[in-house]
Amino acid sequence: MASEEGGRQCGLRARPIWLRHGLQELRERATCSGPASVTAAPVVVSVIVPYYGERAALERCLQSLAHQTVGRESFEVIVVNNRPAQALTLEVSDLLANLAVVDEAQLGSYAARNRGAMLARGRWLAFTDADCVPDDHWLEAGLLHAARHEPLGGHIELVMTNPQSLVEKYDVAFGLNQQSYVEKSGFAATANLIVAKTTFDKVGPFCARLRSAGDWEWCLRAARAGHPVGYCAGAIVRHATRTTWRQVVRKALRVQGGMLTLRMQLHLALAPGACRSLLDAFYPRRYVAKIIAIRNAGDPSWWKLYLAACGVNALAVAETCRLRLGGTPLR
């Protein structure tokens, strides 16, 4: 009963049991170890990057961070290795001196982000992903906006490698749309989320048990605590579109698993975009307006995108059945 009650109450007056335990565990671990490779100079913002094995993508992310327009001494970068069995070693360059690599044994990107947030020394936390490439002005634009309103979700620009690819068209049409997330659904994807550390500490860590949709759940708690997320078009990170249907489907199944976990374990309503029934496989209602816009724009591939959306949604419904029978959510 206590667990159920804790799941319903996400505000500050009665923090969920998992949140209270998560805060205590993170504080205990933070007193035991820290990012030894980070210099002692004071920093303004801590950039937190969870890592799960995409070395080339991570190096591109770090190269872009090395060219931020804010002073290099004013920010630190904490890369959280979520595969500690495979050691991650990074060279500290002159352009990116405040760089640390720490391990997080608990599987999941939200557990990794919590680890980085607890070790962060900056007054601001800037979350992005290892497969993102922040714009040179990302931190500057984000911090200027955050001084007026935070937390904020910055713009996520999807970069296509082949504009004629149906897979990439699908990902652009139905993938990361940060402005829509913020303005219509009240959350920001952690690929580009900036928040004051005091606000993060007040709201509490991400729900580490979630493999997906943890950003939605955290932003829900933040809004209930009086900190609704805002949108900043000028704070840009770039993310390559997915290039195979396997990647598209895997993301859809992972997201569906996170949303179902919200429903079954945290007793929250399904997050926006969840497939609720088999009807979604034949009439993907959350995509219809976009498909109509594509058709009206004269793109003859609109009907292929519609069929692809039906197929992906059908697999998401099947994933729901698998998870309800005791399956483990995908990472």
C-alpha cells in the first residue's frame, strides 16, 4: 500500500518511496568517490553525458563541447560510463580540461544521469547524450535563457544523411520534437535539458528504474513542484536521424516499455505518445496530423509513412503484451 501511495504522489509533500531511497543512496555514494580527474577550479555549469558504448559518437560530442563559446574554465564535463565492465579512458585536451569519467553500475541512462548530477560542482546542470552534437553556442544560449526561466528544454535538430531515405523521413517526422514535447506535453527530452542544481535537488533524481520516459516523469514532478519546463530555440544540440528500421523499432519498443513501467509500477497515467490499444496500430492518432501535413506538402511518400507508423505501433502493442507477461523492458 505504501508503494502504491508513493507512486501516486509525485509532489514534494510526499515523495515516493523510490525517490527518498534514491536520494539517500546517491548522497551516500557521493561521499565515497568523486571525479578525480576534474580540476579544483570553480565551475558554473556541469555537462552530464551518459555513455553506453558508442565511442565514436561520444568523441564527436566532446569535440563539440570543446568549442563552446563560454569560457572553458566555467564548465565541466562528466561522462558517466554505464558499462563499467568495459573501462572508458578519455584524453584530457587543452580545450576540454575539466573532463571526468565516472562509472555507474546500475543499468540505465537515468541512473547514469543521477550519478553525474550528484557529483556535479556547477550551479547549473546541462544534460545531453553521447550521440548528440551540441552547437557551439549551446551553453551560452541555454544559460542566458535559464536565468529567466528554468528548467528548459533546448531545440533538438535532427540531421539527415540521406533526405530520400524513408527511414530518415520517418525519424524526422515522428522523432525528437522538443518544442512539441515542451509546449504540448510539458516535458523536455534529456538530450537537451538544462536545470539549476538547486531545482534538481529540490525535485529529486530521475527514476532510475525507468529505461525510458524518465524525462517525462521528472518534468511532471518538477511542474508539480512549481518548476514547469520551458523551451529555448537558441540552445541547440544536433542528433543524427536513425538510418535503419531496426533502430526505429527498437526505440519505439524502449519508449513503450518505459511508459508501461510508469503505469504498472509508479501508478501514473501513460505518457504522451503511448500506444494504448491495437487500434493505434491501424489508426496512429498521434501521427495523423503530421501525415496529413506531409501529404498536403506534396510528398508522395506520405502513405508509406502512414503504413510504417501502423507497423511500428503494432510492434509497440506487441511489446506491451510481452512486458505484461513478465518481460524485461529494453534499454
